Amino acid sequence: MTIEVTHEQLVVERSIPDARRRRWERKYRIVLLAADGLAAVAAALTIHAVYGRWTVALVLPPMWIVTMVAHRCYDRGALGRGSEEYVRVLRGAVALPALAACVHWLFTHDWGLLHDMITAAVPAAAFALPVRYALRRRLYRRWARGRDRSTTLLVGPSHSAAELLAALRRAGGVHELQVAGVCLSDPENAAGIRELGLPVVGGVGDIDDVVRALGVSTVVVLPAPEFDASVLRRMSWTAAVQDVDFLLAPVLADVSAPRLTVRPINGVPLLRIQAPNLSPMSRLPKELLDRSLAAALLLFLALPMLLIALIVRLDSSGPALFRQQRVGRYGDHFTMLKFRTMRPDSEDLRAELEHLNQNSDGLLFKVKEDPRVTRVGSFLRRSSLDELPQLINVVKGHMSLVGPRPPLPDEVEEYTPEVKRRLLVKPGLTGLWQVSGRSDLPWDEAVRLDLGYVDNWSMSLDLVILMRTGSAVVRGTGAY
């Protein structure tokens, strides 16, 4: 398993055709540069029109571009990466006024420029951020259609290749990697990889030839006991010679990027994984946002909810609200509220429908076209309007707007210690489970999403889920 890099290869590979590179990057950078330049010019002209300062109008555009470059807003690692792009732009927008004012003060001892530069940086950033969002959405759509993707070679054992492929497929194609083949470290297990629809193109020693033959632009090395430091170093040299990206897949999956940091110890890069941030103080902003927003929504939706309650009562006998014991944070029980969507005797009929359960692989009980569901109840479920009374649970502090699915007590009794980590946070009115398919998800996938939410929680993640909830409700996937 030796990978040799000869002097002849170093000479020949300098002439690698540009077609192997990610072509979308050049266009992406050009559009970003043009958009940032226009944003800075527009902001500068605005300041000149308001304050009559030509100094700002002339200095701002080049300084804005220099600041964006200094904060690596055009680096490959940030392009198309969403929040990382935004963070770098905002850092540059904060640094620019201070830098410009300090330089100006050295010559004039006048702090007046600071106000003007702050005023100019705000509209410049306000224009730059939506442009980046629009470009990223366009790039994701192209990736989903199989365009502008990076031809990728996986290197490692078959079981690791299967796990990574499953993770990529869960993303629904909205990622950059287009896996072209696998170089296996255990070729005796090649049949399993071929069953997944991936060609086995060689062994570990064939990386160099495979990269040339397939025009690979990214090599992903998977965890394997036989890949020691010397082997990985030689692989990286081969990738560098071929001018391709070299990625190492971690052993631990479902860890968000902000929780990962590299800590070099005597030349050895150690990967630090930050523990989930679940302290009461860190979650206080979420608590305040949950209750205040839920209270506002209840006031806004009071009349529609009263109308829905009346329609439920007129459609079938029984109360308008359905009350059920659910398990919240730390295993505490609470009464969850929903608009009633079934006949009053629905629980008594459950045993008769056990054979129709769509989630027989786990603890959930869901039946498509459930005969217990009323006419109005069917519409309420498809539109998720039946869940509006849960806003009352959020105001009371039993639930959050975003969190894992609220489980039943008998489900929790069957939980393994690992699955019980779902109970470290409040259950949510919406969550990753809802925006990813709801009842159509296999049990293992639903658990993986909930555990991933618990471990990687952040306010930004909550906001992303809330924004995705609207489209998930419109699609109605898994709502039955």
C-alpha cells in the first residue's frame, strides 16, 4: 500500500487541464466581486449625497473589496457555505469603519469619518448578504440537478463508503460531491458497494491512475485502521500533485462545523469536538423567543382557531381539542393539545389497525388513510392546522417552537439509553423530523435527526428550521 510520487509526475501534472477544476468557482467569485463593488459604490454615493463627503465616496469601494479579501470572503472554503459566507461579510463590515477611521485620524485627528463609514458599511452589507443568499440557492439548485458538482473518489473500507454514501443520499443531492467510484482497502467486499450503485475502480494503490482516468477533482479518504500517518501523508501528496482536493472523513458523523476546532499539539492536529451547549443560560434566549413568539401567534390566530374549533365540533361528535399525555424535557409528563382529527373512540380501535401500521420498524404508530380520521381531521392533518393549539403548550413552557417530536409515555419506556438523549431538550411544535419527511421517515432516521438536533442545537439552526417549516407544511409530506 505504497503511493509513490516521482519527479516526472510533478513536472507532468503541472499541466493538468483546467477542466478538472470546479468551474462554478470562477463565475461565483466574479459575480461576488461585481456585486460587492456595486454595493460599495451605491453606499458611497448615498453617503456623499447625504453628507457631501467625497472622501468616503472615493475610499469606500476599494476599501470594501480589500476588507472582503482580507476576511477571506472569496476563499474556496467559504463559497456556497451559507452561514460562513455571511459571518465573514459581517466581520468585514464591522472592521471596515474602525480601520478607515483609525487611518483617517492619524492624518486629521478627526473622528467624524467613523460615523460616515459605519453608515456606509450598513447598506453595503445589506446588499452583499442577499446577493450571497441568492447565489447560494442557485448553486444548490444546480447541484440538485447534477450540475457544477465535483467528481469525487472515495478511498477506504466498504462499510465506511456505504455510510458516507447514505449520508450524501439523505441530502437529496444538494451537495457538491458527485461520487464517481471507490478505491477499496478491502476489495473482498466489493460486491456490497456495487449493489449500492457505485463502481469499484481499484484498490488504494491505484489512486493516482484512477484520478487521472476519471478526471477526479476531490478525493475523500474514509476512516480505516490501516491508514496510518505515513499512508495519509502520501495520499495527500498524490492529491496535491494532481491538483485535487483532499478530504478526510471523520469517524464521528452528525457533528456541526461550529463544534469542531483543530488544536495542534507539537505538530499533531487534534480535532476538538465541543460538547452540546444545553446549559440554562445558553438556552435563555430560545426560551424567551419561544414564549413571546408563541403568545403573539396565539393573539394573531385567536379567531381562526376559534373557527376551526367550531368546525371540528360541527363535523363530528366530541370535543374540539384532543388532549394526550406526552413526555417533555427530562422525562416530565405534560398534556399536549391538538385539534381533534379522529373519532372519540379512536384509541379503542387502535388494536384492530395494528397490521396497517406504516412505521412497523420502530415505536411510532401511523396509518395512511386511517379510517378513524374525520373529514375535517384529514384536512387539518395535511395542512398541520391541527397542531396550532400546541402554541399554548409553548407559552406554558412544556414545549418549544423547535425541538424533537413529543413522544408518548409508552414509547419512552422502550427507549434505549442513547435514544433517551432526545429528552435533554423540550419537544417542539416543529423540528428536523417535520421538515425532513415526518411520518414517512424510518424510525432510525427520525431518531438520528432528533439526536443530531440535540447535539448541534443553536439559535441559527432553530431559525433555519422555522424557515423550512412553511414549505414542509405546503408539501404535506408525511402528514397523515
